[in-house]
Amino acid sequence: MTATSPAAVQAVPPSHLLGRKLDSVPFSAYHVVIILVLGFVGFIEGYDLALTGSLLVLAKGPLHMAPDAVRALATWPTFLVVIGGFAAAGMSDRISRLAVMQVGVILSTLCTLLILLVHSFEQLFVLRLITGFFLGFTISAPFPIAAELMPAQHRRTYAAIYETMLAMAFTLLPFVGFILANHPRGFQLVGLPGGVTLFIAPVLIYFLIPESPRWLLRRGRAQHAVDNVNLIIRRCGNRVPQLTLSDLGSGRERAPEELPSFWKLFAPGQFRWTAVGILCGLFAGTVYYLIAILLPKALVSQGAAVALSFGLSSLVFAASIPGKLFNGFIMEIIGRRWTITGAFLLSIPGLLLMVLAHKTGTAATGVFSVGALITGFTTLSIFPAVRMYLSEQFPTSLRGRGHFFGESFGRIFAGVIVPFVMVSHTASPTIFFGTMIVAVLIGACVPFALGRETLGNLETFTEVLPELA
């Protein structure tokens, strides 16, 4: 092996050297552990987030919810997710991302577990508001963490499996609602699968997920960063040589790099990529939130039985499980940009079938089911590419804040404003599903017209913006 000359070491930034070392670690069982632990976090937080859709149906009768109460429960908890996301964005990159995620996991699952004790709408509403705020800490955290721990060529594996576990949560939730549809305490019991994980997830995170070496290096903790790289190497079977501090071009601790201002997300040279990442998530999220929060209510309003509405909702998310695996695979072949564009466009036939199903008489359930399968396999499966694409739009010094801010900003429109407006129009298939068609048409234009391909090159792709210096 040829030794690296001191001049060559000095010519390459330490962040690049450390990133190359992490990317050189062969995929191993420990990477699978990272994927599964973060995926488990996604599963429970996805369940807690989408729980609102089931509560709108199961709690309406027992808690005597008026239309204003239904609207409040459909929108305000998601608004608190946005506020929590903005709060986490302000902290991320400055304090431990793992700590932010851990606090969110503990408090959101605790509030979900406490639904067992709810006896009034007011109690339920307060618990969902608190849950929403701390979900904002957790929902966005796994992607910037994984983007910096996983080798570049295997981020698609993480994105696909994480989003598949998220889809399993979205599929399980309406199935649980289907089982509890006629149970007098159904609204109290439906949150139990998410709540009981309070006693599991925090322990797994603490013992199995290390702090990002890239983040530690940026904070001036070079020796700690080297130690964490070597911890990952050991857990992966010592198949590459360990890293030393001198390999980074210095035999001593580096001074902390000053973090760029939050407003650098909108600086010349970065603003376009910030906007592209946000808009891709915003339009995909619009379809997701309309289906996750309002589809069961919409189907009941359009004449379906409660149990059938949960069954069809479960079907559309079940289709996203193979869809997310497919998108996670193909996004490394044709790129994130074209995967996102294609998934948006290919969902249009499915959404048209869902719009027109009510006009097909006795075949309506079958026609809607086909449309649901197509939509689930396409737009609802887009998130492995969308969320990794968002993380890759930012340099390390902005990635935590950028990802949290991007998802939270998109959620204002997709998860708050759109459901707030559409909750009064769920009885109209044309308006309800037509809104989704408009969202996917615009969403397809964003990466095609404005985006660029990333392909996971965190250092060479995002660390060369002079405007952020």
C-alpha cells in the first residue's frame, strides 16, 4: 500500500478523508443493525403520526366529536409536528442528533401509550398535540443520521428498508382499526402497538447507534470522530484498517468549525437545492397526508362502511411495501431525480381510477382497489428517494438543520393546510382525489425542471459551495 504524503493529506479536507474511510467500510451485519434500529424508530413514529386518521373514525362517536372537533384533531397535531420539527432544526447540528431523536421517541410514545386512559375529547386532543410536537423531533432525524453512517453505495438499502418499515406501520394501523371498528374502547386501544415500544426503542438507540463521526469532526471533536469510525470498523469485522488522527492531517484536536448561519440554507448557490428538496417532499407529502389522515373518513363520507374504509386504506399502504423496495433499488440505477419524477407520473392512472370508481356501480370496490394498488406502488412509495434526495442537498454543516427544516416546512402545507381545507370536501371524490392528481403533476415537474442528480456523494457534491464558507 502506498503511503499518503503529508502534502496530499493537507490538500484534501479532513471531512473528505473521514468520509472516504466510512464509505470504504464493506457492508456488514452491523449496517443491517443500524438500518433495522432506525427503521424500527420509523415504524413506531409512523404509526404514531398516522394514528390521527383512525382516531377521527373510532373516537368520533364515543367522544361525541362535533365537526369543529374533527377538524381540530385532523390538523392541529400535525401543526405541532411542524413546530417540533422547526425546534429540532434549531438544535440539530449544534447538539447531538441522537439526543434530539431519543427525546422525541421517549415522549411521543409515552403520550401514545396514555391514550389508554383518555375519556374525553379534550384529553385526547392535548395528548395528540404533545405527541405531535415531539414527533417533530423524531420523524426527520433518522435520515441525516443514516446518510452519515451508511456507506454511500448502500444508502439506498437503508432508505428502502426504512421506508418499507414505515409502510408496514401505515398498513398495520388501518388493519388494527378494522379489527377494533366495533369495539367500544377501540379509540383507546388503537394506539397500543405504538405506545408499548416506549420500553424498547430508546434502549436500542442508546446501545446500537453511534454519534455521526462527520458531525463530531465538524464540532472539533476529531479524536471522538476517529474513535467512532473505528468503533464502526470493529463492529463491521475489522475488514479495513483503522483510522488514526494523523490520517486526517493533524496529530491533535482541531478547533470546532463555526457553523454557518441557519440563513445559509437560502444563500446563493444553496437556495435552489433547498427549494427543490422541500418541494419534492411537499407534493409527495400532500398525497400521503390526504390518504393517511383523511382517506378512511373520505370513504365513509362517500358511502363505504367503516370496516371497508379501513380495509381499503390498509390496501393502499400495503402496496407501498414492495413499491418502496423497488424505488430504493432503482434510485441507484437511474438516480434519485428520475425515480421521483417517474413515480409521480406513474401514479396518475391509479388516482384517476380512484376518482372514477364511484361511477362504476357494483364494480366500484374493485376499481378503487386497483387504483389504490397503483397509487400505493408509485407515489406512496416515493419516499426512499425523496427523503434521501433532501438530505443530500446540504453540506454536513447544514444537513441536520436543512433536513429538519425541509420536512417541517413541507409539512405545513401537506400535513396542515391541505387537510384543514380538504376535511370539508371528503364527500366529493372529484375534489378529494383530484387534489392528489394536481399535486403529483406539479411534483413531477420539480426534479425534472429544477433538480440535479446527487447519487449519494456527500462530501464531493455538497461540501464545495463557496457561499457557505
